[in-house]
Amino acid sequence: MRGVGSVMVGVVFLALLILIPRWLGLDASFLRDSTMVSTSAREWHPHHNVSTPPLMPLPFSCGNATAAATCPAEPSLPARPASGGGGDHPAPTCPDYFRYIHDDLRPWRGAGITREAVERGRRHAYFRLVVVSGRAFVETYRRSYQTRDVFTQWGILQLMRRYAGRVPDVDIMFACDDPGQVRAADFAAAPADAPPVFRYCKDKTTLDVVFPDWSFWGWPEVNIGAWPGMLEAVRRENERVRWPEREPFAFWKGNPGVARIRGELMKCNPSNGKDWNARLFTQDWNHAIQNGFKDSSIPKQCLHRYKIYIEGNAWSVSEKYILACDSPVLFVTTPYQDILSRGLVAGEHYWPINRTRMCGSIKLAVDWGNAHPAAARRIGERGSRFVREQMSMDYVYDYMLHLLTEYGKLLRYRPAVPEKAVEICAASMACPAKGRRRECMDESVEEFVAGFEPCALPPPFTEEEAREIAAREEKVLRRVEKMEENIAS
């Protein structure tokens, strides 16, 4: 028996001698791509407002009434210091994903945005929001799914509270559904004729203007609170269950019925003696609501070493919560772009998963990570750090302010309040709200006018930089595909 055992050990050892060099070589070449991250992305500095005192408090009270009859006038603001409140600390440059603001607005850079172009967007829009002299007005065309429209409008109001007096007059059409609808091909001859429609995501074939999604301020229907509180809850869970102690598989939980590709993903669960290293679960929202979301806590989903992100009807809100877990995210390649995904770098913040052969791609990623835990853990930590730091609410608000400011510069007319529009403010929205909706608003209300300036908007990408970014992403994808081919052979 000892002789047989020695032979078996020898066979295993020889197999490892054959496989380990392949794995190690692939590991080194793959990680080398992380050095291709742009300098500005690496030399990132936190938002500068930590030690800057607020300019003035913003009282918020509903009194004894259940609703506010009128919105209060804009507060009379004291003059800001010439330095913008930052003293000897000038505003840092915004993260690189802010540069896509220029890309989104490029169709109108030459001719500007006319009233006719804006109104052409009405057929796509759920509401029209106009800011005039620091006051916000909304004309509703149709109700959105759940409270997407409500919390999008609430988020804009919080921007106006934080940066009171600094939000320009604007006139925007906002679409609350998922995929982009304004096709670039329809306006190839005259891009400025395209309606500038704001929405949460787009792809390369559409001209929609990307805006932060509503869930940064709360998603009461699924018991998701404001982003800062959710980040803190996930951080505590990360501390409670460290990465090496987590289940060595890839986890995903969601509704597979919203997109065909999610149904394909579910085939990667263990079956017929085949294990793809994936643990996939269907989210039954009706059941979750009935049992008080006890089995649907986002922080409690950080119990596996790897998390899977996959698109839904378009991009998915789950993206930022998945990235926050300190686990490497296996990101199924997607054509959809939101403000977050534009800042992510393959091989640096996530591991790309081939959408045409997901099961094998997931198995390879998990096998690689378990064989190289230190390297895999670094990817998880970088992705998590990105959403905690560069996607903090400070930067979300700065992104909104820069986008609206640049958009406002392009308007070729003076925005006016639509005849059927109603004024909205924090009191008019929060005071009538009840239950979880009111709780989300209380969690996310801005209580002070900022005494600092936003981060400095970086310039557009040059053509050379755009080519370098595309080449870098393509190179990482080719490396991963080569790894898959080597293992398959």
C-alpha cells in the first residue's frame, strides 16, 4: 500500500509540475496589464471636503403638517471665499470617468441644444425637469416603474441643496427605463438634431446622456437604503467574514427572467456531475417582501470569494453593491455603459467573463483565483476601493453638477417653466412620504450647503487616449481568452 501511495503522489506531483508553470506564467502576464491603468486613475486623491466646514445649515422640517403647501424660497447664501472654501487646498481633479461627460455631450458641441431638440425627446421621457433661478419644476408624462422617477428627482433636489446657487438653469428630458433609445444612426447627418435624453445607461449605438441612477438615494421597494448607509453595512460584513474564510465559489442572486443572458447564466449551476464553480440563486421578490427581506440582505451576500455581475434588461443597479464586497467581481462583458462601469479597468477592478461561454469562463476565473489567492484578492480590493472612494456621494454629486453645468452651457435658449409643471423641493416630496420611502429620504437628505467647490472637471479624452483605453481592454480580454483556450486544450 505504501508503494501504491508513493506512485500516486508521484503522479500528482508530475501533473502539478506540468500545470503550475502554465498557471504561473498566465498569472504574471495577466497582472502585468494592471500597469496599463492611466496615471490619473492611479494618482487619485480623496475628495477635499473632509476638513472644510459647511457654508450654512439647511433646516428641514415638516412641522405638524403632512405636506408642504409651498416650497420655501432659495436661502440667502453668504459669500464664498475666493478660494472656494478650500483654503490652501485647491480642488482635486475629478476621477477619469468624469471625462465621459464630454463624450455624452459631443453631438451638440458645435451647434448647441435648441428647444426643438429638447422637445423631440418628449416621446422618450417620463418627466421633464426644469431648473430656473435655483428652483426646480417637473412636468410628468408617465409614471416610472416603482419610484425611479421619485428618487431621481429627489437626488437632483439634494444636489441643489448641497450646491445651492451653483446649479445652472437647465431644461432636461429624463427617461426612467433601461436601454438607450436615441439611435445615433438616425441622426448621422445632423447629430445636434438628436434629442438630449437623460437616462441611467447607454451603449455605443445610442446618444442618450448618462446620469446616476435613483438607487444612490434609496430603493424602498426592495429595502435598499441610501448608498452611504449601504456601503457602511457592507464594510461591516466584509470585516466580519474575511475573504479567505468565504466560500470558494462565484455567487449571483437575482431575477433570471428579465433577460435571456441571465437564463443562460443559470445553466452554470452544478448539474449532471459538472461543477462550474458557480452558486446561482433566483430572487423571488414577492417572497422577499412577504418575509421582510430577511433572506435578501445585500451585506449578507458577501459570503463567497467571487461575485458575478451580469446585465439585466440593460445595465443592473446591482453593479455597485456587488463590487463593494471585497470579492473579485466576475464581470460578464456587456455593451451597456453607466457612470460606474466607465471607470472600471479589466484586470484591475474585475475579471472579464466571456458572455458567449460563461460557464467555462467562470470556472477558469475561480480556479485561477483559488490558485492565486493574493492576486485575486487584490482585484477584489481594488474594485471595492473604487466604489467606496471614486463612487462616493461626494463624487456622485460632483458628476451631476458638472454634467448639468456643461449641458446648461450648450442650451441656445433660456429655460422656462412649462405650463403644466409643478414645483418640487425637499419638503414637498418628503413630507407626504410614508414608510420606507420616507426613511430613504431622511437618510439621504443634504443638511448643509457645501462650503467647498466640486472637483475639477478633467478635459475630454484625446483620440490617442481613447485608442489606448480600447487597446488596453482588448489586450486583457485576449489574455483571458488565451488562458481559456490553453486550459481547454
